[in-house]
Amino acid sequence: MTTLETIPFADLRQLHAGLEARFASVWDEVCRTSSFIGGPYVDAFEAEWAAYVGTDHAVGLANGTDAIALALTALGIGPGDEVLVPANTFIATAEAVAMAGARPRFVDVDATSLLVTPENCAPALSPRTAAVIVVHLYGHVADMTAMTAFARQHGLALIEDAAQAHGATWEGRRVGTFGAVGAFSFYPGKNLGAFGDAGAVVTNDAAVAAKIRSLSNHGRSDEDRYVHPHRGVNSRLDSLQAGVLSIKLSMLDSWTESRRQVAACYREALAGLGLRPPEPGPDSGSVWHLYVVRVAERERVRALLARSGVETGIHYPVPCHRQAAFADLPVEDLPAAEAAAATVLSLPFHPGLTRGSVERVADVLRDALDSHGD
Ligand SMILES: Cc1ncc(COP(=O)(O)O)c(C=O)c1O
């Protein structure tokens, strides 16, 4: 009997192959200069990231959660304010609102795209609503024409959580540039990932960038290291991470192109199976962070896939408004987010996934769906 190789959910080792010498040179340079936090690698990456996204400023931070929290604080949003947050997101989006001292107000998502829309946000508006966070989940892009109009109409600050959408576009313009601030995570598994935790904000507002920079560095003043005009936190970007990110940024567009090709392979291989993957609309340039399908009998199908060596993930099994962490908030009835949480299944997905692996996943999935009732 031949044992088939496991198809891993992601494969960072393959992604990094061939870049080792460049990574090692960053390590050597940091050892040589002892410039561990901030410094030339951080300055360079911030400039490159701002140029890539298309904003005047980027501020490197310790992670993507802080990026959202510090963006809110810098925009003056805090205690007494409510922030609209789609319930179908990673918990960090909501956590960041709480970290800023504000209250998340969870809203439903569109049943097809699984992303936030103005129609979902409107019923949750209250006199306390100060901001809306648009999450470009799975690398897909929310309708930014509609969401920016909605935010403007209701006088809300708009923040983009682009933690899963590095380089994605709406009508040709990169995400992160539509709201007051765009927030990115560079967690290792993201489309652009560091060798540990890292994040950044982007903005065209110099004052907001300066405030976030200060907040992330103990609220320091520019002039004097031990003068603290703001009550800040420690959320700075390390030199090693910035050096790695610059190297990986030079590869990002080709990795994104590969992701798009793998997604196209999946679309073809899974056609006719009724798996309803959320698909990007015609105006959006998705960067396909994940390949998500929807399966009614998810646990049974997932177990069969695992038995055949196909690794999968679930993003996310419990919607934010049903998490114990937010049990103090009024429970909302958000049917699309709940249906998504019950059925979404993320298939193996990374830029190096071969057509053969995609076809094997599709075959196993077809058999698993056909074996219903056995
Ligand atoms: C949608 C979303 N928002 C926020 C975050 C938080 O980023 P980090 O893990 O870097 O804090 C993540 C990633 O983990 C995410 O996927």
C-alpha cells in the first residue's frame, strides 16, 4: 500500500527556500551594529511599505492587534465610544477596540462575500458610534466605495483591518488607503509575514502617524526620551523583523500572483461541488490569504480529509459575538456570521501549492461529500 504525502495547510519552509543567505545577512548586520529596535532596517521597511501601499506614512509596530488599537486611540476613539466590527473576523479586531477602551458593536456580514456591508452596519448605529472597522477577510476586499460613503454619511472614522490583505486592491487602489488608518499584521503566516510578531499602520495624516509612533514608544516626545506627553505602550518594530520584511516584500507580488493561480486551480477543480467559496467581486483584486469553502457536515468531511493527509483549518469556528470574552455585550442575532462559523473550512493554501495537490484535495473532498450517509 502506498502512503500519500500529507498536503500541509501552509508551507513557510518552501516559501523561504532560496532566501536564507539574505536573511542571514540581516542577522549579521544587526549583530554588527547592535541596532535592535528601530534603526535603519525599520526606517527602510517603513518607507518601502508606505510606498507599496500608496500612503505618505507607515509606522512599524509590534503586531497587528496593536496597530488597530493604537489607530483608534490616535483618532481619539476610546471610553464611551462604540465601534462597528464585523462578527466574522479574527477576535483581534474586537480585542483591539476593547484595548482602546471603546466598545465593539458586532454587525453581521454579507451571506455571499462574508464581508461587512453598509446594510449590515446601518441597524447597529447609535449616537455613540464613532468608527467602523472594515476587515478584508481571507484576502478579499469589502466594497470600499459603499463603505467609505457609509462612513462619511454617518461621520464615522473608518479603519481598515488589512491583516489578511497585503497588496489587495479595490478599483485598482490598495487597501489601507481608504480609511483614516490602515492596519496590517505581519504574523508569520500572513501573506507578508515576519519571523515573529510584527505589524504596521499606514496613513496619509502626518499628525496621526506621529501620534501612533509616540503611543507605540511609551508615549515619548520626539525631543526628549524621558518626556511622555501621551500615555503609551511598548509596541515597536524590531530591526530583525523589519529586515526580514523588506526581503519578503521584494517577493510579495510574485507570491500574490501564485496565490491567484492556485485559487484559479481550486475554482476549476471544485466546480460543481456546491461549496460556495466566497469569491472576490469584479472591482476587487483579492490576494487570497485563505481558500475557504462551505461544507454543511464540516466535522465529518474534515475528519475524512485528515485521514487522507489533507490538512485544513477553520477561520473562524465561533463568531466574535458568541465568544465568552465578549459575554458582557448584548447578544446580537447575526445569522450570516453564525452560518459562516458553522460551515467554513479553509483548504490547504500557499503560493507553492501544486496543481496536482489541488486536484488531490478536490478528489478527496468529492469522495467525502459523496460518502454522505454511509
Ligand atoms: C483579521 C485580523 N485582524 C487582526 C489580526 C491581528 O494581528 P496580530 O496577530 O499581528 O496581532 C489578525 C491576525 O492575527 C487578523 O487575521
